[in-house]
Amino acid sequence: MEVSGLQTYFLVVGITLLVLAAVLFYRRLSTKIRGISTVGQVVDHEVRTIDDSTSYLPVVEFHDLQGMLHRFTSVAGGSDRHPKVGAEVTVRYLRSNPKVVYIQSFLHMWAAPIACTVLGLAAIAALWV
């Protein structure tokens, strides 16, 4: 079977997405297993606009076990400002590195690794179509 340039492109993209998915799964699973849950508060939303699409990413503050205040912007957002400013959210972070933190929900923890897996598999599957 002769491999065309487009097939090589799909293979490279597929493998890259699967590697990214593995890294994202590992980070989130590590945080799920070894992490600590606490309550944070949404203090703002970061606005990101790409082309004509605007997303609002929650900005959350929480205190770690030592009482230190941390602030992070969530890796996932939506087309509206949700959760609302002032809302309490459960966050999960690594005790050894509180900068590794996620809002504890399916969207914020698992959507990105699953999406990368599906897209990576689809790109590789395109080789046989």
C-alpha cells in the first residue's frame, strides 16, 4: 500500500492527538487519585474569542490545606458565564502542586481528553476510507 501525503498528514495528526489525550488523561487521573478536593469560588470569567465564537472560562479562587489562596482559570468554558460569579464549585488539586487544579465536573476534567481521543482515532480511521 502506497501512502500519500494526505494519509501521512492524517496519521501524524491522529498520533499527535492520541499522545495529547494520554497526557491529559494521565494528569486528570493523577489529580483524581492523588488530589485533594476543596471548595472554591468563581470570581470572574475570562473571555476568549476565536473567529466569531466567544467562550467564558470561569476564574476560580480556593485555599489549599496551608490556607494559601490560589487563583486559576478553568480549562473549559461555555457560551455563557456559567457558573455565575459568586458560585461555589468543588475543585480538585495536587497537594504537591496546587497549580494543577480542575473544577471537579465531567466537562472540566474529562471532556478534553475524550475529545482528543475521538478526534485522534477518527484521523487514523480516515486512512482506511
